[in-house]
Amino acid sequence: MKIDIIKHITRIVLSGFILIFSGCSDFLDEEDPSNLTPENFYTIPDHAEAAIAAAYDDTRFYGDGAGIFSSNWQLLEAPTGTATTETAQNSDLNNLYSLTWDGNTGHIKNWWRGIYKLIANTNLVLEKVPGITPMDEGQKSRILGEARFIRAWAYFYAVRLWGDVPLVLTPQSADSEDFFPARTSTEQVYDQIVADLKEAENAGLSWTDVSGRVSQSAAKALLSKVYLTMAGFPLNKGAEYYTLAANKAKEIIDNPQGIDLFDTYMEVHDERLGNQTEHLFSLQYNDLVAGNPMGNMFPNFKPVSYRGPSGTGSTVPTFAFYESYEEGDIRAQDQNGYFYTTYYENGSGEEFDLGAPYIFKHFNVVANGIQGVEGTAQDNLNVPVIRFAEVLLIFAEASNEVNGPTQDALNAVERIRTRAGLTTDGVGAFTQGEFRELVWTERWHELCYEGITWFDMVRLQKVFNENTLGFDDFVGHVNLNSNQALQEKHLLFPIPIQEMLNNPNLTPQNPGYN
């Protein structure tokens, strides 16, 4: 997929040059038939492939820069309380850590623009590709299924970040009737997300796809995650949707066809194993186009990579969160799990003490090096969006909410904990409440720093307390990285101010923000 996407994006770029530069001679008198427009571009199957490749490319707004020492993805990590910063040179990032963001915060503006650009591209695919003739129907169905998945993925972020958001389902131009769309109810947005994912699920996609394209199992996994979210805040649909979430996750668990947990955590972040086994869907990165964007997690300008001193340390774990792992948990063991306390000079030299735990969950040893082996200097590591580990935890949580602890639910959690080197009591040892918190704790420890924890905090209206190892109510919980308490307004982010100025129909602003 990485090579295919590069090939098709190149076609788009070349098409752009044709559009701009062809027909310069006598351009006032002649119309160059080679010029491409939306009307004549979507005419052959290659145009459809190029268009969906452009949509995949736009998913990478997730890792784009957000000012000095900061990236868009930090919007989802800084407010959780599980991370802090060693640099503190980015005011917008500081506002996220201190829970003082507003509608002018750069990360919030970038997410809005990135999401709606992605939605616009998928809307074009969904409107234009059906009319391409001749085209293999299987190929057409696959591309439309991928577009529906990507659009659902984008709206799933939007509705969780801002609540009621404009639901735009067709390409827009300045003369479109709804060029200044009003906000749509949260429930209607979720209904569209579900509809899109059901279409994707039945679009004839392969069960898994090592090329990185959307697969049927990815559609089922995301749908189970959407149902789990709908069961909680703000829709609070409860048992019916917990059942839907559990059943959809179970479809993957019971019919894995090659899907499983990796044996080791090193394999979770091995670029050579991308889009395989545990990785159901990831954002695709290739150094020829865009290298892995998670470097702001690396230690603050310490020589851990082939570049020598590198990384900004603008997202590092709080010591309290690191210490909250159970004794013996491999995920917190140096160079075995998700955190390292030592590494090698310039990636491949002598071992040295980092002086603190750092997040190595997105660190690529192939690119950066390991002792005695220099790195390739090409960081092709993908960014995981949905791992099988999350599917197991979705099933365990949702099943428990409906049926209480069962052996199947315990088996799902036990697979996570066994890989971590931990033992788990039998099903009879847990009440429903105790099992609930066991699963939540595993979500915090297994899925940390993958853009998931913040949304768990909101849908549950609960936050893991690193000191008590229990769960606090969201409102009033004090984030230890800033000693600031979460407020009710933080359940949503503000609509970006500039977007509201451009489109007055976006009013009113979310509660608690000016």
C-alpha cells in the first residue's frame, strides 16, 4: 500500500502540473484538452485509485506539526494527565497540559481543518467514483468501502471532540446550498458513522490487508469501538449498545484468520511487521513521503537515534503513571515494554542511562539503531489506530456491562495480561464493578499514548488515579501533570474561533468557552 499510495499521489501531483502549466501557448485562444477538472478527472479506474490514495494521504494530518516541538496528535495526549513536557516552549501545547485551551489553540484549529479536508476528499470519491464506466465492480465497491470507512473515522473524531458538528455528505462549492452548514445533532452524526461503517463492512474488502488499506476486520473493529462509545457519554445508550459492541468485537475474536497479539512488545513497534497480526488499521508512513511523526515523544535531545541528540521530550510520561503499572509488568520494564530508561549512544553505541522513563512505544529501532547495529535513517513505522489488543478489551468491557464477569470476558483480558507477564484471578474472584475497573486499568496501561485515553475519559466520565489506582469522576479529577482539575466544559473542545467567524451558523460555542 505504501508504494501504491506514493504512485497514485504522484499521479495527482503530475495532474496538478498539467492543469497549471499545459496550454500556455496561445492560451487566450485555445482550450487545452489535457487540462483536468473535477468534471473530467473521474473518468477511468486509475482516477478512482488516485482519489482514494489522496484520502489516505490526508489521514496523516494526525502527525502534522503544530508549532515548535509540537504535533497535532498531542491534542489527545497532553490533557490526559499521563504525560508532561520537558521543553515547555510551545504556548498552545502548554495550554493543553494546563487545561486552559480555547478556540484559538493551534492544535484544535488544525484538527478541525484536517478532519474536514479529509471529509471533503472522501465525499468526492463517494460522489464521483460510482459513475466511472467501465470499471470493475469489485474494485469500485472496494474503493467506495474504503472511502466510507475513512469518512466515518474522521467524523468519529469530530463528534467526540466537538459534539454537534456539521454533517457534510456531498462535495461543496461556493454556490452550494449548504456552503455554510449548521451543526448537526451528535446522535445524527453517530447514525451516519454507523451507516458508513456498515457499508464498509459489506463492501467486499479483504479480511486483513498487509498493504495498509482498510480491511473488513478494521471496519468491524472500528464499528465495535463506535458502539462502545455510543453506550457511554454523551448518548448513554447503555445495554443495547454494549451488546452490539461485544458482538461485533467477538466476530473478530472468534474468526481471527491470522489476527492475534504479537508475542512481544518489540514487535508492536517493529516497522517490518506493519499491517500484520495485531495491527488492524494504521496510518501509513514511508520516509519517501512522510516519516513517522511521533518524535516529540523521544527524550529531550539525548543521543538515542542515528541523528545523535534528537527528540524534544515534549511528550514524556509522568512518573506517577509509569509507577502505576503492577510490579513485574513487562510493559514498564526497560527495553522490554513501552518505556525505556536506558538506550545506546547515537542509537547503536554504548548503553547509557536516560535519567528517567521515556515513551518508546513509537520508537523505531530499525530506523534509529540498536546496540551494535546502526539505523537505516528511514523511519517507516506506522502509527497504530486500531490494534487487536483494543478489540479484546472492547469485548471484555462491553460483555461485562451486560452480563457481568464471564469466562469469555476474562479470557480476553487474560490474553493482554499474560503477555504483560501478569497473572489474573479466576472469574469468580470479581464482582461486576471490580472486573469493570480491571478492564479500564488495562485500557489505560495497554493503550496509553495511542490517542485513545482521552476519549475513554470522556465516554466513561472517569479518570484513572495513579495514586489510588482507582477511578475518579471526570469533573474534579486533578491531573497530576499540572495539578489542575478537569471541569465539565472539558468534556468537549471549543469550536475554533476562526471557523465560527467564517461560518456564523456554527454558533453557539460549546458551553464554558467564549
